[in-house]
Amino acid sequence: MAPEQITGGRLGPESDWYGLGALLYEVLTGSPPFDGRCSRCWRRSSGVTRRAPELAAVPADLDSLCLALLLRTPQDRPRGEEILARLG
């Protein structure tokens, strides 16, 4: 679930890109970026506060893309054209 869904923010394509990042993270590591047991850890007065754990033993280009897709702020996440360009 994208951070904006947790905090009641506006949903849009960026929320879907977050979902892609979460799926990519799980494919690359074998586990989800967050275990879901600590939803209150995500909430603070300023919104979501946790970042996805760093990836280990993953090619740099996929590491960078995956973590960019998991950024907390929707407008900071890459969009379709940028994702395709980064994938080559």
C-alpha cells in the first residue's frame, strides 16, 4: 500500500508506481520492503516516516529504480517514461 493510501492522501498513477516498486523489491530480495506489522510506525504528524531497507547484492540500476519507486512522496517517484528509459 502506498504511503498516501495510509495517510489518506490523493491517489493516482504514482500510487501504482509505488506498488510496482514494492513488487520489484520483493522479487529482488524475496521479502516485501515492509512487513506490515507496524502501520503506526508509518504514521507521524508529518506523514510516512520509514524508508525501504537498502537492497543488497542487486544490480545498481535495479537498486536505484526500485528505491526510487518506493519514495514516500508521490511526486518524487519516477513515472512511466522515466521507468522505461531506466530499463533501457
